[in-house]
Amino acid sequence: MMSALTKRTIIYFEPKIHNILKVKSLETSRSISDLVNEAILHELAEDAEDLKAFEERYNEPSVSFEDLVKGLKADGKI
């Protein structure tokens, strides 16, 4: 779905990925651009969720790896 603000760029795909995109495009009646844009938006949304989780846990105390292992051993979990 093109808009007046759409920007054009060149992306090089491995042949196998390009073939998969062409087939998916035909099967879904959507352009390769639409498929790639959707995939990128999905990835960016996941990044935003990760950043939000980091912000929510910012003030939590940190535990060193060594202390974590000691605690797990003390609790009989490893």
C-alpha cells in the first residue's frame, strides 16, 4: 500500500528468500514491499516491547551471575 510519503530503497535478498517472497506475494495478493514492511513493523514492535520491559524493571536490584548460581545451588535447584 503506497502513500504519498512512501520512500524507495534497494534491498538485496538472497535468491532463496526472494523466491519465497515472490510466492508469498502471489499467494496473498500483496506486494513484496507490503510483506517486507509488515515484517519490519513486527520486529520494531517487538523491540519497543523489550525497551518497555527494560524501563519497567530499571529500578530492580541486579544480581551477579555468581550470586545467582550460588542462590540456585543453595536452594537445591542446580
